[in-house]
Amino acid sequence: MKVAIIGQGYVGLTISAFAGAEYDVVGFDNSPRIVEQLNKGISHIEGVDSAVIGKWASQGRYRATADGADIQGADIVVIAVPTPLTRDRKPDMSFIEAACKTIAENIDKPVLIINESTSFPGTVRNFIKPMIEKLSANKFEHMYAISPERVDPGRGDYNQKNTPRLYAGLTPEASVKTREFYSSFCDQLVEVSSPEVAEAAKLFENTFRQVNIALVTEFVQIAHKLGISVH
């Protein structure tokens, strides 16, 4: 089975490294430099071992590309692109929009499209699905799902295999297919009632983490002024 992963940053490359054990993976990225390094087996992401990428590349299980046409023939497409905020603190959807364009222009059969990128509730249902349908010349009946990324950079005890993962499809069939995909490299999968629930849970997780980081940062500054070691 062929899997195309749009975006080879810390989320996309991490998934590529784990999925390569079970699937033929094509990692799409707009950066020619990153693509060149990855095809040489050189990882640019902390926590993704170059030896693993090199192993799958040498076995023909992984290939990086900057050519959208190379995702043709994929059975599953995973969107794993950045979702920053604009200067006025609104969601910057340009990366997801570009991913949708790449998919719409190159996918040549019905596929399962999974979004891993963090975004607002309703992204899969009201943004990704309508955009791909609008841009596609061929009106395929794709399946759509969400399984928000869960990568904790710097942690050695939790990885894609032992970190619980939420998922939900727009249809029951999409949910089943999504579970089949992730169960090959993730031990604990939790199906939720709708894609919006999964999207909201991810936003809460990120917010919770950011609030805790901000709290610790303030405490560090106070401790420093008091001459106390925060450790």
C-alpha cells in the first residue's frame, strides 16, 4: 500500500519513519534541500533517526519528493503541514490550502485523506473536503478523517507507538480505514464521535501546554530575581 505524506517537518517525517515499516511512503515537501537530504538518509528533525530514514530509503520503502505528481497512486494521503497564526493572530490556512491543491491536482483515484495538522474545529468538514472537491478535475469520492499529530519533541519515553492517538472520520468507513492505518504503528487509538471533537481536543492540549510553559517561564524569572535556583 502506498502512503503519501504532505509535509516532511517534525510531524510528517516522524510519521514517515514509523509508517515506512509497513507501507511504501512518499514524503512530499516543497523544499528541494530537505528532499535531497532525506533521499540521502539524512534527517533534519530531532527525534527522527537518520539511520531509520536511510534504511527505508535504501529498501525502497521511503522516497522524498518535491514533485506533486509523485503522490499519484497513493491509497492514503496524510496532511502534516504547519498551521501558524497570521500577524493579526488569525489561523494561517495557506499551508493546508497548498496541501489541498497538491492533492486535488495529482491524486488519480479515490483515497483516504487524513489531516494531522492542528486547526480549528470544522477544518476537515468545512475547509479541506470542500477545497479538494472544488479544485479536483476528477470528482472522486474521497474519504476524509482527522487524527491530530501528537509529537512531544525532546521526549525519549513517548513516541508514535506508545502515545495515545485520537481519530474520527467524516463517515464510518473513513473511521475504520483510519484505524487500520494507524494501528500498524500506534498501540492505543481512541475513536471520538466526530472530527470536530478530535480537532477541539488537540487545540485544548496545545493550549494546556502553552499555559503551563508560560507559568513555568514566569516562575523562573521570579526565582532568578530572588536568587533561587528554579531547579
